[in-house]
Amino acid sequence: MVSVSAAEADAADVDAVTRVATEYFQAWLAGDGERIRACLHPALAKRAPEQPGSASLLMHEDPTYRPGDRLGVW
């Protein structure tokens, strides 16, 4: 088993998040829905606030969403 320090784990997490965020924005700017979809967790792909602009964090999930659905290009 390989032992990893907290600092190394934190650095690895920061690197992973940076890579995914960069890929997401590059895909968005390119209009590449497949690349965008690959960056997102399926449960996060189609959510919207129940009341936009409210202080509530309750989310309404699209009842028509099925795992494997494709994202449209926005």
C-alpha cells in the first residue's frame, strides 16, 4: 500500500479539479456537448433552482431526465 500525505492528497485534488474545470470551459466554448457531458456527474447535468433568485437552495430535478441522456449544446 502507498502512503500519501495530506498535502500530496490536497495537491492531487486541486490538480484534478483544475483539469476538469479547464476541460469543461474549453468544451463549453467549443460547443462540444459530448465533452461537457463527460465533465459532469449525471445527477448534476439537469438541475435548476425551484425559484430562481430566491434564497432557497432547494433544487427541482427534471423528472424527464434519464441516466445516459445527452446534454444539448447551450
